[in-house]
Amino acid sequence: DAGITQSPRHKVTETGTPVTLRCHQTENHRYMYWYRQDPGHGLRLIHYSYGVKDTDKGEVSDGYSVSRSKTEDFLLTLESATSSQTSVYFCAIRGTSGGETYEQYFGPGTRLTVT
Amino acid sequence: AQSVTQLDSQVPVFEEAPVELRCNYSSSVSVYLFWYVQYPNQGLQLLLKYLSGSTLVKGINGFEAEFNKSQTSFHLRKPSVHISDTAEYFCAVSSTNAGKSTFGDGTTLTVKP
């Protein structure tokens, strides 16, 4: 168990509203990731972070922003939600404290519906 | 740039039969390779990984995979499947000099009684 929690676990929101999803880890991992999962598309990387205040874009970053002001928290914000952002969002961390193992550990996911 | 192709989107098999889930990758640099499993309404869990060394790697739940550099493949196998192996399986590749992974589109394994 990599100690990853996501909140909220489920959310329904209206088109045009801002939404923030939170990922929290308890083991001081350097790398954190946000993915979205849609049928037929596998997991697609939205943004990732390699340290406090250090973030980079993934393959589907348009319409999303992230922030990491503390090691343990990585926030994903949908600036103005659209129906195409209806998806399941997963947070992940990489490696273990004190060493690099390269595999990723995933949170339980957030199911977001934009109406 | 790197990419992953999972050659089968769905694989139905009968219980106790062998199974192979196929994964090919493309990368211009050395890679690490992974297989993950996702049960319904859960996040992904690591099944096994190849970082270096022996090309045959063993993972949890009786699964194994073989890294074939010349064919750029990393196929997942199990000699005898159980109903409980029904899940979605993802192959992933990570460059040794990068902090992120690329995932395939997934293969749904359905084990029938």
C-alpha cells in the first residue's frame, strides 16, 4: 500500500464550472502523476510533478492545470469543465522512498461526470 | 518518443487454459517494462516489471513475461488461468532517462468457466 488517497471519489458538476481533484500521499515520493482513463484509450497522462513546484505537461494537458505546493499533495484543476472531461481520474506515485524502482502505484480513482 | 501497442483488446479463455497477452513497444532509448492489472472499480496494481538482467520475469498470481529486445516485445503469460484473473491488463514502458511511463490501451481478459 503506497498510501495514496484521492478526493473526492465521485463528483458530478456542470459544464463551465471549475473543479479541483486532490491526490494525497503519505510516503514522501518525489514523482506524482495525474491520468485520465477512458474506454478504448487506456491511461493518458495529463500532468506530472517531479518535485514541489516542479510540474510538466503530459499528452492531454489542455484544459487542465496542476499545482504542488507540498510534497504530499498534487492538485488537478479543470479550469472550466466540459463534457469531454467526463472520465475516471487516477493519481499515481513512482518509486519508493530512498530509491528508484520506476513502477507506479495508483490511487483508487475519482469518477467525474460533467453534465 | 515511446509507444506501446497491446495487440488484443479482448481475450476470452476458459478456466485452466493457458493465456498470452501480447505487448509490443517502440522506443529510441533503453526502456523499463511493466504489466499492471486493474480489477473493476479499482486502480492499477503492478503485476511484474523488467528493469534489467534475466529476460524472463515472474510476477504475482502466477504470471510471467519475457522481454525480447530484438522483437521489441514483452508478452504476458500464465499457464493456467482462474476465474479470478478476469480483469483488464495494461502494458507500460518507461524510458530509463525519463520520469514518466506510456501505457497501452489495455487488454480485457475474460476467464469463462
